[in-house]
Amino acid sequence: MFNYPLAPEQASTFGPEHDFIFYLITILAVFFTVVVMACVMFFALKYRRGSSANRDNIVHHSQKLEIAWSMPPLILGLMIFGLATSLFIRVRVPPANAAEFFVVGKQWMWHIQHPSGIRENNTLTVPIGRPVKLTMISQDVIHAFYVPAFRTQFMVIPGRYTTMWFEPTKEGKYPIFCNMYCGTQHSEMGGYVYVVSQPEYAAFVARGGDKKKENVVTLADQGKALFAGNTGSMNCVSCHGEKDTPQGPSLAAIAGTTRKLEEGQSALADDDYLRESIIAPAKRLSLGYEGTMPTDYKTQLSEEQIRNLIEYIKSLGSGNPATTTGGTSK
């Protein structure tokens, strides 16, 4: 007659373990609260002023009693810590085979790009049974991408990338929420994840999304057009060619390498480094290069365009993590 579930549907691989830990902690908290309160009330009544309770031979210290009531909570606490730590590590480390999607949080909507180049607003269509990694950034204030049915969320922050991942286990339509107050229309910043079968997702990609757009271009190809100066006003190729030049280093196989900097430090060429090298090239100058790259790309490029450029740079290959000289964009 009534349908009031205790929790959202479990629709990802994290669901069962997350809920087990949650209910275990809740049950233990209620149990020990009841036990302690019962003991407090029992002894308060038994030894109240004027009662006939025997107060002879009062025990001021008992090592056995101390051990008896200290060890069970300690063991339970360590068990819960182990379970929670194991889950936390897996939640924060996406698998290598995860499909990567790009998310931009804006007041007050979610803009999502698929690896194939398909764009969605406030919706995310994903295949069942495949890990999905979200690389996220905010265009304005702090947001939080939250899908209760997947038992996962993470902050979406302006100025740097954050990631989260999940693997859906049930087809269906699941709400997305912003879980960080972000302004007057915060409550309206939502959407849905649509989990579909893998054949259905393949058909979705083939037709260019629900709106059946033709000639959908991948993020890397869009970045290549920007890089070559075919669209916009970038023309990065004039300084970054196939080989290092005095104007700029080659970007081939730069992703994943460790770069030597002018200050004597080093930096891993990950997504955040590549983004910073595009919009603030003078911040971490690479060894052997001066700050000659224009610094106004932050105002010229949207977060989507910056991401497209990063995907193109990554498509040029990844080097080994040995320390190298030369910079991304300096």
C-alpha cells in the first residue's frame, strides 16, 4: 500500500558494500546507545539517594572490567575501519578500462561530453556493466555531482579537475543532484543518468545521441582543429610542432611524463598540468623555455575547448614517466 524505501535503489557495484557498512554502523550505534542508557538508568535508580542498595566493598578499579568493555568496541572499530578504507580506496581509484566522460558544472546545470563527442545537458547516458569515469570541473562555484542510486559523489571545483567513477548494474533512470549549495537555484540543478544495455548504448553513439546529430566529432578531433587553427584563434601548431623548437616543445608523447621546471622542481604532465599550461603558461615554466606563450587563453577558451585540447594532446601518445626537459606550452 505504501512505498517508502529506506534507501535509494542499489544500482552500482558500490551499493551493497556501502549499504552494509552504513547499516552496520547504524545498528551498532543504536545498540551501544541503548545498552549505555539502560546501564545509566539502572544504576541511577538502584543507587539513588535513600535506596537500600548495598554500598559495602565498593570496587574502585577492575582491570578485567576495563578490558571487557574496551576490547569489543576496539575490535569492532578496527573492523569497520578496514571495511570502510577498502571501499574508499576502490571508490577513489578508477579502473584503467573505464570509459571517460567530461562534466562541467555551471549555475545551474550539468554539461556532459562523451568520449565520442556527444553532448548532453543534465543527462548522462551510459552502458550497463562498464566502469564509467567522470572528469569534472566547475565553471563558477563549488558543486558536487551526486547519484544516490550509485552511492557515489564528489566535489566539482573551479580551477582544477576532480574525478569519480561507478559501474552501473541495473538499467533504468536515476536522479543526479548537486550536493553542495551553489546559489539561488541550487535545488533545480539536477538531471538523470540513463543506464541502457550495451547494444542500445552502441546505437545511441552511432546516431550521435538522442537528437540524432550527424558527423559527431570526438573530443580529440575537436581539439586537433583548435590546435591547428582551423577553428577559433589558437593555431598552437605554429609553436608546437613535431620536434622541440626555441618557441615551444613538441607535445608528442608528453602526457604522463615528468617535466623539469625552471625553478629546479618537477611536475607530472597530468590533466591538471596540461590545463594549467594552456591557461597560465608562466606559472610553471619548463626548463629551457621563457614565458613567451600568450596568457589570455583563459578568457578565450571555454572549459570544453580546454578539455578538447587536452584530449588531443593525450591522443599524441604518452611517454614513460622518466624525467624529461621541455614544457607543455612554454
